[in-house]
Amino acid sequence: MHNKMNLFIITFLILCVSSCGLKRPGATSPTPDKFSFEKNIFTNPDGTKKSYMAGWASESSNGTYGKSWILHNYNMAMHCNLVFDVREQYLVGLQIDPSYPNDQSRWKEVLTIPILKHYYLEKGKDNYNRETNEIVENSSRSYWKNRTHIKLDFSGIKILEEEFKIFWGHDSTIITGVEDEEVTEENGKTFIAFTASITSSFFGSEMQGKFRFNFLEYKHDHQFKKIKYDENNAKKINPIFIMGKKVDGLNQILHVARWDLENNNLPIKLYARNFPDEYKSIVEDVVKEWNVTFTKVFMPEIKDIYQNYTEYFALEFIDRKYAFDLRYPTINWVSDREISEHGPLGIAMTHADVLNGKIQWGAVNIFGGTIEGYLDHYYPLNSGKEENQYKINNLQMVPRFPITKKQLMRLIGENNQVPKGFNNNFDISGMKLEKFKNKIGDSLNLSSLLSKQEKENYVLNVINEIFGEARNEQEKYAQKIIDITNSVQDRQDKILGYNLSNKKSTETSELTKEEKMQIALSPYASHIERGSVLQNNGVFDLDRRFSDVIGGWQEGLKEQGIEHYPEALRAMLKGLILHEMGHMFGLGHQFKENILPAQGTVPDKYLFGDEHSHHNHLKEGLVKRSTKESGYTNYTSVMGYRHPKSEVLTDYDDLIPGPQDYLTLMYIYRNKYPIYQQGQNDFEFLDVSSGGKIPNTAAYFPACNDLEASLYADPYCNRHDRGNKASEIMASYFDGIINNLDTKLFSFTDQAGGNPEAKEMYLWQQSLLNLSRIRIFYDYMRQKYSKQIAEIVAKDEQNFMEFYDTCSGKINHNSKLNNLFNHYEELKELCIANGQAINELTLLMSLDAADYSKYDRDKYMMPAGMSALDVNRDYGRFFGTWKELTAIPIKTSALYYLTTTSPSMLYNMEFAPIPKYSDSESHYSYATLYPVEYTKSLHAAVNENIKLPSENDENQRTIVGRLIHSIGGFAFMNQSTNDQNLGKAERILEKIRNQVGFQVSLGMVILKEHKFDGKTQSKKVSHFTAGLYDLSTQRMTGTQSVHILPGKKLLVRGLDGTFIIPTGSPEIKFFGENKDSSGLAYSYVIKVEFDDERDDLLSKYSLKFALKSLHNKVMDECIHKGPGNEMNGLDYFFNENGEGFEGFEYNSNIGGNPLSQDKFFESVEKQYKIYYTKGIEGKKLPSPDTCAKAVQGLKAIVTTSGLLQGMVLPTLLQVQEIE
């Protein structure tokens, strides 16, 4: 028994000991993934929700629109501060609202992410409800709110906020995949990121890309001090990121966003990504310059600041996988040429805490691929190459996909309708025979030829024949004009893109002020509604693309010399990076960076130089640098869009943040504003009031912002201009059109041609944009000095005539105007500048260039086959390449801005009135203060756009240029100005309106033959005289001379103030064709009459005078003097005493005798053969081309007279260039 007990104990002990050595299965967890989260990462321990910065940016893109429109590495959700609310089906992002910081029920839902399930992460249980070692996701226990974890479906993310949407409001996006998920925790902050492949359901495969989503936890800093801001400060400074709240949802309290540079965690690390080695030193220099500036802001007492500056930002070069990462403030270099070509030169972004404006993150993208690629190509360092091979111009930067041309201005307006005199039926009912007897009989002096009875019968027959045929002729003629007008209108509409004639013209007075304002502001409505263009967006420098600056860069490099290219490229990049980093640090655009402050408003050292400065441009001062000789290299801020030529001409070492940048940073970071008392060496700074408003006594440099420039609020507020005075700024815009005009209009190589539509559109855009900036200087002058102009200039008609000549110093006898200009220096400068502008516009309208683009049809290329994937076929050379572009965009733009009384701004290729100059007191005309210059300008435009053949060119045609189609409508018909109420101005304007007082009508020339020696029985006729009968007024007048020309044609010289051109075929007909009558010859003609106002001081410059002079020239060369005053014209041969002239065969019954008519025309041909082969003794032999060209010139003159009145005459078809 005892042994059994011992055995049992031993066995039990062995089992116990051995059981301690057994290994049970370890606890197992679900396969880890990056879509599962603990709910507590969205909440604080106290139950409040954590704050997250949210953002998403494109990493790559595909498709035609995707590559062109998606801006890479740009955060589409700027300043998006979220808290996450975990709901049953969605994780909802609520945008923090500073106006209701403690009431989340009023926060907007801006995004949702589907929740696949709520669960506990816990040990599993077996069938006996015993815990196992397996860790499971339990989604069945308790209410979903109590469960500790969620699993998210990132592929279902949906952005609800319109402003943050991926494809700009096109709602349906398709996420086809999610990759590269990242969930980390650094320094106690959760970071969630993933990449989504997204396609637009609206654009399909043409708009898709990969987008990187970031969500980074941040802690609100309750100790961070807000710097309040007042909207009235916008005239002085432009902080770019404005935060704020509305008290009770109504009254705004604003503050600026800024980095925290007063803590103990300095320096803030900046990361430079993907920079080529040769450009890394540029980034280092830029960061240093900003550190020096911030040292001056926070420690102005520091001496030798370049040696003792504080490092507020430290730079590190590291090439991370993703450019967009909210954890790392980054300066990113984009070298991809395709991406760079469709983007701006640079963009900047920040992300701030919206509750206090503390910037948490910032980034800059430099799209360097285009810069280094194109400039290296067009400016190679191999000096042995021909310079012309590497010319580059803006047109080569035009996007390569076709651009649809929109119609930009009316070439033939609503007023260009058929004149009433043409489409009224000719009514002869009730007309008295005696009335016509007298008119026709007296004019032709029939009494000397016919008996009384013969007179009565003859006149009756003539009248019946005239009116029978004239009625039909006039109806046919009216219909012909209608058809021609419609045909020309259709062609013009086709050329420009859509039908203008149905659009309401902003030139008319039909638009109300409210309508004009609505039109003007409509492109900006979404921006204005949000309060600021840049309040919730990154800084899009979309007006600073490579195509915007390459022309000026080229000019600067050409002036410097190709050997300076490497250093110039470094200077351009330094200026660009300085600008974009300025945005990242809180500075907005400053587009008066080239305007000098008035002396005495800022310390003299800025104007005239500071000998203690480290930089040459500061040693020399703004005044010295603001001259043409210095290349206009002055600037007060790096935040403007400097003229690209000035950028190139500025030395690398002279590029630093400007004094206006420093003063603005003092406000943003120190809440101080500058004052200056004359005689002091520098500014003194005072604290801004509690409301944030800067007082008017503050001393800043001239400043303006984006909206002021875009809405043309100030003519001195511009992008890409240079100079300080109005005349200098205007010259920079004219240079933008004229520079390299040959390379813009002509294709010198096979590569340059192709489809011209996009190139023409670019010419329209650049011409309208540049010239619109010039025109507003006149409206600014008229508005600012309206009182002085009304009180002094408008009192005397002579003052209008002498306004420009007095201010420009051409005359000095007008004491009133001299006193005016001496008292108002700016008015004098503006007067001179606007006069010069008219002269420059005249040159543009007078360009000797093509009206239609010219093609080389032999160099065509017709791609065939099927295209797939990313292949874009080039169909631009389907029917040949262009070798010369039309200059019509330049010419018509110049005409428009010369003549308009409602200056328009161009936004997104749409016209809108400029609000500041569109009220009931505006609508100023250049013609009022510059009547002589305005008249001369139109005179030159008409002269230079009627192209007559040269004497030795037998193949050249007479052409009425396309610009003349527009002159009548622009300059005279659509003028709606308030200037007629300005003193004596109405008399001036009336004289200008009368310059196109041409009366066009249909008439009849009736010829009277004159026999040799006056013998009535002779069959030989020496010459003809003619009477001119107006079919509308039933009035008969005389003519100066008439000549029968070969080919049954007629040349008539009317009385002074009359142009006559035959119409119809044949030109010469005979009365009494079916009767036994004497058979006078006649011809239907277009008659143009005008009053020749010799007492008008403008008459010698007027369009009437221009056409009259041209008419006299072409007629004299044919009829009288001949080319070169040879005195061998028709009058010297075809007369009773002309040597060798035998006369014309002309029978009295020629009207009813076809054989007699044939003999007559045969005799005409014979006598002209004698004239051209033997000529006039002692004179140069005449040429048949002289009179042929005269006839064409006469048609051009008559056609132009009609067009200036808004009439399209059938003669246009014979003197226009057909595309």
C-alpha cells in the first residue's frame, strides 16, 4: 500500500514538471493592413477631436486635358483644416470654421471616406465561448459606436467642397486604384497618406492622373499671437494669406497668416528636392537672402548683417519619392519638359491653422524643365553657330493643340446695312415730264442739236428708257449689295470664329452701368464671392509662363551678348525662386515694383543710393537704375512680374528682397508700420492699432495687387512692364508687340510653319492685352484731371487743337495750356505719353504685312494610319505650312484701342468693360483732346491699307485692306461718348464725324459726243463730255472729263468732291437701241459725293482729303500728267489737236445700229494702239497699265468710301484679297 502511494506521488510530480515544459500556441493577429485604424487617432484623450491638415496634389497625369490642365504638385485643398467624425458608414471630414470654433454642427462636411466596418481588435473565442490566442476583428459585439477600430475604403473617398475638388467641379470622379499607403506617427503626430489613380467621368481617359492624399495631425497653438488685418491696407501692402472669422456670422475680423519665427525651435527646415547640381547654389543664396531679410525684421540693430544674420530657415537637399508631403516644407524642381510646358514658371503654397494663421507647412514648385530645355536649345554656348538659327519667339511657345478662335471684335458691325437709297424701289409716279426735260436737256445742251418737236420726242423716249431700265437696274443693284454684304459678313464670321453681328456691342450706350459691371466682374465672381483671389488657394503665377517671358528674355540676352547667357540664366532662376519663396513666407504680388516713390516720401538712400550697401543696385539707388541706359533694372519688390528683359539685365548679386518686401514683412511678422520724416536716414516703425488698420501717414513704396492689375484699376499697376513714367511703360508694351516682329510673322524654316490658327490667336491675345494696358492711361488722365480739362481746355476750340503740341513743346504761344501743364506735371507727362501712343498705334495700323496668312502648299503633310495610346498626330500641315502670318490681329487691335470710347479688358479671351471707366461720366474719346493726331492716324491707316500697284510691277493688284472694313464702324458709327458735353468739344467731334460724310448713290452718266471742227455731220468724234444724273435725288450735275477706254470701258472724272466708277456690263450702253434716234451713250455708275470743307482746320488731315488726294493722283497719272509728270496722259492725245489722233467713228444712229457700235469700239481700239505705240512727240511712251491701274485705284477709293459709311459695294469683290 505504501509502495502504491509512493508510485502515485512520483507519477503526479513527473506529470506536473513535464507539463511546465509544454508550449501552448501563441496569440495570432489578423494580417496587418494600412486601411485599419484605431478610432482614438481621431480624438484626444479628453474626447475632443484632433485637428488635421488635409491636402491632395497631382503626382502625374494622363490624357490630352490631363497633361495640359492639371498643375503638378499643387495642393488643391489649401488651408483645409479638418476634424474627423466617425459615423456608421463614413469617416466624415469637417472643415474647422473659425467663426464657430466650438460649434461643430455649423462646420461644413468637405470629404467622406467609406467605412467598411467598425470592429474590436480582440482575442477570439472558441465554440465554448472560451478566449483563444487568436486576435480577431470583431464587428458583431456591441453598438458600432463603442467599437474601437474602423477599416476604411480609400478608393471611395469623395470630396464635397467645390473649391477642393480634383477636377474643378466636374463631380463624378472614378478612383480605379489606391497604392503606397503610409501611416506613421512622428513627434506624437499621426500622418496618413495614399496615392489614388483617378479618372474624370466627364472627360474620360483624356483627364486622369495619380493624386497623393495627405492628412497630418497638428496641435493648435493657443499662445500664437494673431496679427490683425484691415481691408483698407490693400492700397499699401499685400499679405497673401488672409485668415479670419465673422462675429455672429456677419462682421469680419481678419488676420494674416505667417510662420512662427519667434519660438525656440528655429531654424525651420526647408527641403530642396530634385535640384540639378548646378542650380543648388542658387537655392542656397535665395534662402540666405531671406534669412538676412528676416534678421533685419526681427533684429534691425544688427550691424554687418550679412555676416551676423540669424538662420530662420535651414536648407537641406534630399530627393524624396513624393514632392507633396505635408510633413516637409519643400522647394521642388520639376524637370519634366511635358509637365513644365503646360505650367507656370513657378507656384507657391502654404497650409496654415485657420484659427490663428500659424503656417504649418509650405512648398514651392519651380517648373524648370521648360526654362533649361528651351534656353539651352536656343542659346547654345557654341558661338560658332549662326545667331539667326537660334532665334526664339513667343509664338513657338504657343500650346501645340489647336485653339478655337473666338471672335474678338466686330469687323463689320450692325450699322453696316444696305443704305436706304439702294433698296428702295425707284418710284416715278407723279413726276413731271417738264422737270426731266429741263434737267436732261439743259445738261446736254440739246437745243443746239434738235428742233422743238424732236426735243420733246427725244426727251420723252430718253426718260422712258432711263426709268424703265433704271428701275430694274436699281432693284438688281440693291439685291446685289445685300448679297455681297451677306457674303462678306459670312466670310468675316468664318475667319473670326462666330457671328458677331448678333452680339450686343459694348461700344453702344445700350448697356446699363450695372450690366457693364456685371460683365466686367463675371470672370472674377467666384473669387470676389470668396473674398480674395488667393485667400484659399495657392499662388498661381499663371501670367508668368515661359511663353509670357521668352520674348523679353531673348531681347535682354541679345543686348547682353550670348557669352552672358549662363550668368543670365542663373539670375532669372534666382529671381523666380526669390519670388515664389516670398509667397511661401506670406507676401502677395506687388505690381508697382518698377514705380518710383515721390521724393520725400521714403528715405533718400533708396532713391539716390546707399554707399554702405553690399549690393551695387542699392549703392546706385532706384533713380539711376530706372533709366533706359540702365536697362530699367530698378525694383522695390521681388513680388512683381518684372519685365523679362529687365530680369535678364539685372546682375545675379543684385537680386535680393526689396524694401517694400521688408516693410510688408514688418507688418506680417512684427505688426508694425513705417513712417518717414524728411531728412531722416531711414524709416521709423510704430505699432499697428488693435484693429489692424495702417494709417494714411504710413510711408510705403507704391504698391498694388492682383485684382487692381487684372481689373485695370490703375494704369501704373501692370504685369511685365518696365519704366517709371507713363511714356516708358507704354513703350514697354509697344515693344512687346514690335520686338522680333519678323520672327513672329514669318516662318524662316520648315519647322516653324504648320497650323497658323493657334499662332494667330496668340497674336490677337498679345496685341489686345498689350494695347489695352496702353489705352487706360488716357482714361486715367481724363478721369483724374477732368476738372482741369473742363475749366481750361474745353473753353476754347483752339485749346483742343493745340493740346498735344503745347505739352510736347512743339508750340509755346498758348499761355493757358502752358500754365496748366506747368502746374500739373503728371498731366503734362500723360499728355505727351498719350500723344506718343497715338503715333505708335498709327505705325501698327500701317504695318506693311499680310492681311491673310500665307501658305507654302508644296510643303504639306497628311498623316495617315490609325493612332493609339498617347500619340497625337500633327494635322497642322495638312494642306501646307504657313510662311507668313496675318498682321490683322495687330492692326485691328490698334484701331480698336485708338477709336473705342469704352476701353475693354481681355480676360480669358473675352471682352469686358473696365468698371472704373464705364460709368455715365466716362466714355472718353482720343479724338477730343487729340483731334489732329487722331485724324492724322486714321488718314495714315487708310492710305497705308489701300495698296496700289507700283509703277514697275505689272502683276501687283490693287487691294483694299481688311483693316478698312473696320475703320468706319470703329471710328465713326459706334462712337458713343460723353465728350460732346465738354465745352467746345462738340464742334471738334462733329468735324471728325463729318470726315466720313460720303454720300453714295447710284447714278447715270450720259455722254455727249463732240465732232472734229464742230461739224455736226462729221463721223469723227474728238472727245466726249458727260452729265451725271443721280437716280435717287433726280439731280443732274456735270463732270470734269470722260474718256472711252479700250475694252468698252469708261473713265469719268467727276467734279471736285465726287468719285465716279461705272458699274454693270457692258459699261457703255446706248439710248435708242430699238429706235431711230440719235442714240446718246450712257453708263450706270456708283457716285460718291462729299463736302470739301476748306475752312475746317482738320480738313487737310481728314479721310476725305486722304481719298481725294489718292483720287487725284491716280486720275492725273492716267488722264493728265502721267507717271512722273511726263505730261503724256490721255488729255494730251485724245483731243482735236492731238498729233496722230484720227478721232472715233461715231454715227448719229449708233443706238439702233449694232454695226455702228462695233465700228465705234473698233476705232477706239485703233486710236489707243496709236497712242501706246507712237505716243506724244518728245514725251515718254505711255503704258496701257497706267490707266488700268487708275481704274483699279478708283474702284478701291469708291469701295473705301462705302466701307467708311458702313456700305459694302459690289466693287469690293474686285479690290479685296480673298483668303
